[in-house]
Amino acid sequence: MSKFFIWYLLARVTGSPIASAIGLIIFYWAIDRYTLGVLPDPFRFVNTLRKQWKLEAHLKHAPHDRKARTDLSEIYLVRKQYARAVEVLRPNLEAGDDDIATVFDMGVACLGAGHTTQGEKLLEHALEMQPDFRVGEIHLALGRWRLARGDYAGAKKALEQLVAARKGTVEGRLLLSRALEGLKDDGAAALMRDQAWDEYVVAPRFQRRRERLWAWRARPSRPLMYATALALVLFLVGRFVLPQIAQSTSQDPYDDSYYGP
């Protein structure tokens, strides 16, 4: 049963097509929040966008505020606007900022913007400064970008270091399995995917919520099973429940037939 048919039945019941469409969107968004978690959070998006606009306006009047530049670059990195992050961070490094967070952010921004050599050098420098920064975050960044450009051997090296530093990482193990697949080591890749799922199962609730999508990528059958169950429930509701509601609300209560013979 299509979503259009569900919306049509809801519109017949409520008498408001717009309200029915909004309700259906909210329903699917709420289901996603507790299952896949792939849909964006509109509240977080709006708050982030407002903060970005404020920082951009502030830097027009105070271009030498390095703290504001750092905060704005982190927003750009979250939104994957890597070239803009490079531009906003460059004055900080030129002014002599050499703290670990600035070097790391600039390294990620350079890799995302396509400046591979500069990005690798900056992240290697960050490793020299603080190898355990954010419990393996530098290794994770190196692994991600090396994997993205097909450097499977380099990605494997970085991700193995990440897994050693961050014992319970689901994302790190799944990315490592992809690096192993790229190196044609299918047996080790399958074992790593199993380990990723095992770590997810025993992880605390807050970590499972954060890494749920990575875990389900390790076991694609799980989201497929949940999606099938949800589709079955929606089909049964649309096939049997909503038509009965629509029929009962469409009858005139003052009609003698409404009360039966």
C-alpha cells in the first residue's frame, strides 16, 4: 500500500488533506528517530544554521576574532562545506595558532576540499602533537578519507590504530571491513563486520543510538526486517482499520440506518 493511499484515507477521515500530510510526515519522522535515524533533525539543523549566520555576521565586523573563526569552521565541517572551512581557518594558522584542535580541523578541511597532501601532513602533525586526541579521532579521519580515495592499505593502517584506541567503535570496525574488502581479504572483512555488530549489541544505550546506522550497515538484514514489519502494520491498518473509520464517520447519525434495523 502506497503512502499516497494512506494519506488519502487519513484525509477522508480528518477532512483536512494538509493536516493529514503533516501528520503522516511527523509519523514517519518519529518512527525514523527510534529506528534507522537517517532523517535529519530539523530542530538541530535550524539551530546550527542560526549559529552559522550569527558567526558570519560577527566576523564581518570582527575579522580577527580567531575563536569565532574556529567555531564557524567546525559548523562548516559538520555541514561538509570543506572549502569554506579552509578559508575561514587559514587566517588562524597564519596568525600562529598551532593548537591541536585547529590543526586537526584544518587537516580535515583540506582533505575534504581535495588538498590531500596538505591534509595528510596536518593530520600527521596532529598525531605528533597528541596521538590520543579525542580517543583516536585523528586515525578515524585519516581512515575515512583514505578509504574514500581508494587508499585501502593506508586506510587499514589508520583504522587498525583507531580500533586499538577506541575499543567499542562500531563505525571504525565497519570502515576497517571495507578497507579489508578493498584489499581482497574477504574473510577478515566478514569477521570485522561480525565484530562491529557484536560491539553494538553490548554497547550502552546512548552509544547504540549514535552508532545504530553503522551497525545496520554491518547487518543490512536488520533494517530490512524492521521495514518489512512496519510495511505490514501500515498495510493492515490501511486495509482494515482506516476504511472502517472512514465508513463510520461518513454515515449520518440521524439516518435510521446508522443505528441498524
